[in-house]
Amino acid sequence: MGLFLKKKGVNILICPVVIQYTVMIKEIRTVEFVVLPTSKAKARKMFQIAGACRYVWNHFREKNLADYQAFRNGKGQRPQTSFFSLALEFTKLRHETDWLRELPANPVKRTLKYFADALEEAMKGKKGFSKPKSRAKATPSFTIARDSGTFKIKKRNNKYSLLYIPKIGWVEITRRGGNPWEKGTPKQIVLRHDGHRWRAFVFYEVEVEKRPYDGAVLGVDMNVRQIATSDGHSYSLPDLEKKEKRRKWYQRKMARQVKGSSRRKDTKRKLAKVSRKIANIRKDWIHQTTKEIAEKCGTVIVEDLKVKNMTASAKGTIENPGKNVKQKAGLNRAMLDTAFGGIRKNLEYKCGRLVKVNPAHTSQTCSECGHVDKENRKTQARFLCVNCGFAYNADTNAAMNIRRLGMAQLHGEGSGISTVPMNREIDTRLPYG
Ligand SMILES: [Zn+2]
């Protein structure tokens, strides 16, 4: 496209040149593998490491509890919460404990990183003091950080890879569809037993192309079982009612059965199976939906729900028990159902830019005339403006409001918007609980 300017008889051709360049950024991608059955000795050792993590967690918890309470009551010094100081103490403990010495230091010590974070949160009053991890309830898991070649991954063929775990040796891992990030640098690995088998979550640092800002912006309204976008689409979670009923049934059955009995174990296994199926369906849905949304836009605007805080605060603390605990617990469970955290994380890296806006009144505001009224929301599904008569799907209306708020934020603050950080610190939380 060219444009001629005629000025004093001179023809000047102004040709807008679009310089296309790509920016590469470093990000973390998690790849989930299944650990194939190994020898009994290796399997036993993996459980031992997970057990040691639990032991160390409980040991340090007990050690710090009194100090924490004294500090909270204003009668003591602030306990050391840094991973560094805890790690020094761990080295001492490991020296004195024979069985701990036989296990690799790195993954067991890594538990204290999580503990240090939990302690810091508790110290700030954001959360209560961490609970002890019980053998029956805690999911066996451990983390290996790549400090000095502690773990290795080797590709064997398109289907299988080999993973080296310190003091255990090589185990075979596999993933359906192969490893999409095999060229990345593995930074950390989380091994977790899902009640059926071990899974390995490898955190790869990868170079990805930063998606150029294409101007397409969508507002996204997340609901208990569906996501609505401001372009009028909505994505519903597949019907899980049957499976959830079955899960509840197994839970009740298990509660009635004698602890330690073989029948109870059998029920527990079946319960784990159905729970796994539900989790997988949800996971697939999140991947599908976020992929479809990302194909349409490079910027998504979401509500800044402090989902975590909302779920944590319902129960309250001992000093300050929460109100409407029962009601909120139901809502929270439903909220967690759609795993907002997972959706957001996926949107963030698939779209490239995520903007958060204050969620106040987004569901009661008319996206057409801006009238805010509780009466606008006659039912859960329908929106009908009492001022201008605008009628629409309630979630889509909310998504449109979210988009409008986000656009205002984008224009108002120019480039200073909160976007995806260029180089994130390794996020050791897994997207799915
Ligand atoms: Zn209106």
C-alpha cells in the first residue's frame, strides 16, 4: 500500500514498512510422563524417598511450631524461614540419621524449599501453620532440582526415554505422543505416585517465540462448569455427573468399611480410578478450550479472582473461624472443579498476554448501556437490563464487561500493563492438583 503526497510539484512516496521480527523468550513447560514399572527394589526406594520427604517435613514442622507460636504471640524472635538456613540444619540431621544417609540428599532436601515457602506464608499471616503430612493421606511425591547433574534424561526412541534418579538408577519413562519439548533444558523434576503408578513431571526451560501483538482481545468469564468468551462462545465442561456420583458412592462406601480390611482397599483402588478419570477429562477439556481461545486472540482478559484466598479463607483459622463454612465449602469445591488456576496458566502461555481486571459488578453491569443493577440478573443464565432492555446470555454479557475493563486498562496504562513475565522463575506447582 502506498500513498502519494503532492507538495510543490514533488512526488513523495510514503510506503509503510512493516518490520517483522520475532522475539524469543524463555519459559517453563511441564511435560508429564508415566514411569514404567521397574524392579521391586527401585520402586521401594522411590516410596522410601517420598517417605523421607514426609518425615523431614514433619520433623521441621514440629521443630518450628513452638517458635512460630511464640513469634505470633509476640514473645519471641522471628524463626529462620530461608531455605538456606533450613538446608544447613538438614545436613546436620542427615549426618545423625543412618537411614536418611542412604537416600539421595537432593530430593529430600528439596522438601524444605516447599516448607520454607509455607513457613514464610504462615509468618506473614497469609496462611495457617502447615499441617503434618500423614502416611495415609499425603500423596507420595518428591522433587529433584537440577543443581549439579542430579538427574539425567536420555531419549531412547520416539516412544521411550530414560530417566536417571540419584541412588536409584535408570527408569524408563514414556508419554503418549512423544516429548514435545525434548530440545529444552530440564530444570526440575517432580515424581508423584497417583495411587496407580508413578508419574514424572519434567520442567523444561524452553525458548518460545513471543507471539506478536495482533490486536485481537477476548474477555473471558470463568464459571463453575463453563467458560464464556466475549465473542459469544461458551465452552462447557463435559458432563461428569455420573462419574461424580460414582465417586461419592465409593467415598461413602469406604467410610463404612473397616480400616485396613481388604474390601476397603479394593474400594479405595476403585475410588482412585474414577477420580483419575474425572481429573483426566477435566485436564483434556482445559487443554482443548484454552487452545481454541488462543487461536482466536493474543490477549485474554480475565477476572482477578483470588481463587486461592477465597478457598483458604472459608475455613478460617482457629482464632477466626470462617462464616458460612458449609455454604462456602460447597461453592469452593465447585469452583475448584473447573480448576481456574489451570485454565489461567494455560491461557497465559498459549495466548501470550493475560490481563487481570477487578471483577466487581461484571455480572450485574449491562454491557450495552453500563447500567449496574442486581435486578439485571434475573436468573443465573439470562441477563436482562432493567434500564435499556438489553437481553443476553449472562456469562457472555459478563465476558463483554471484562473485555471492556481490560481494554480500558490496556489503553490507560500504555505499555505498563501486567503481562506475562519474560523470564519466570521456575514454578514448582503443578497446574493440576
Ligand atoms: Zn442496559
